[in-house]
Amino acid sequence: MTGSRSLRLGVLYPREMNLYGDRGNVLALVRRAALRGVELEVTTLGLDGGDPEEIQSCSGFLIGGGQDLDQLALAHDLVTRKGPALREQVSSGAPLLAVCAGYQLLGDHYRTAAGDLIPGLGILPMRTEAGRRRLVGNILVAASPGLGLANPLLVGFENHSGRTILDPGLPPLGRVVRGGGNDGDSGAEGAVLGPVIGTYLHGPLLPKNPALADWWLFTAADRTGTTIERSQLDDTAEEAARREAIRITLSGSRSRGYRLLGRRPRIRRTG
């Protein structure tokens, strides 16, 4: 692919893992790739597809969030059928962005409140256990400087009962400024290992944090030798939306951004 002007995005289980508008992450990547002179082809890697050849043809991957039942339904397919090729791609530098339940599936396991043990890919050295209290609301995270993001203050929404415990030495995506993060106590949010990012931020994540979308695109381009425009885009609209989301998050109650709505909405149970 050296010198090419195209990339291929593999979207894992878009039907099952699209609980909080995760398709918005796909649309953001396609749009920003086009603005940077690159065609981003989208390949669906669902339960009825995603053989090793398809996975090997992808420049990078996304997986979104879903409910516990969705995780149970696809875990075997992810770990046994897609897992070997995915691990090989990631080890060669392919970016993988995983959100909420998708993030949990990158670890050793997720133990649900019902006691079900959902096996993970083992790409990130961590585990997740269901907690008694849900972490729900707007969240603000100061991303690790090592990512080199132009705007390192990330904003999103979290809704999870899972408590993710990182093994010693696994760095988080960032430190919680407002919200719960991995476990509600440590101040850590998400995890980063090479070209892999896992996070509880959704809503979706990339439209509100275009610098993170560019991280994915640049990582994929570097890995494949794809020519991509790297100058700063005109992100006036995106930056206005991001700043407004940050303002709302900081002006809300410490633990629950949804109180700004004036009434407590019905919350669907997710990982």
C-alpha cells in the first residue's frame, strides 16, 4: 500500500456493538480522511463475516459498545475466530480503538453482575469485574501526553457498571478530570498499549475529539505507508462543539452530567 491514497477500516460487530451512536466514530473517520486526501473504505467484520483474509486487508479497527448479552453472544467468535488475525494485525502496528464493552473485551475477561465470565482477547493486560454502582454521566479526561494530541482534553459520556483494573505497567488513556473512569476511584480512564486505545468514552467519541480521530488516521497511514495530509484542518465547528461539551461537563454536578437535563432519564444497562 506504500504511496497509496486509501485506507481500510474494519468495524467489528457494528450491529451488536453500536449502543451509543458508535457509528458516529466511523463517519468521523471517513470524513476526516477525505479532508486529508485519503479514501477510507469501511469493511464490516460481523458475526457472519470477518475471516482472516478480510482482517488482514484492514489498515485498522474500531469496536463499539454493547450490552452484556451482546458481549456474551459475540465473545466466542471474537476470541476464537477473529482473535488470532486481530492480534497479528495489532502487533504489526494496526490501530485499534475500542469503546466501553469493546474496551472490556480487549482484556483477559469481564465478569458480569450475573456471574457470567466473558473471555477477552488478552490484547490489553487488564480485567473487568461488575460493580454495584453504575458510573453514568458526562466525563472529561486529560489524555496522556505520549499520544501527542493537539487537544488532549477529551470529552465524552460514560455508562457502565464494569470496574476495569489495569495490570501494573499498563498506562491509562488519561487521568479523570470529571467523571468515573475505569473504576470510579483510581482516577485512571481507559488504557493505551502501542496502537491500541480502550476507553469508556462514547456518545460517540471521535466527532467531539477530532484530535483522537487524527491519531487513528495517522497511525494507520504510518503503518501502511499511505500518503496523508497532516496539516491542521479547519476545526472551527468541531472545536466549538468540543468546548461546549467541556463547559457542560464542568458546570454539572461532580458525579452525574445527566442532572443538567432537569430530570433523570431512563438509562439502558450496558457493560
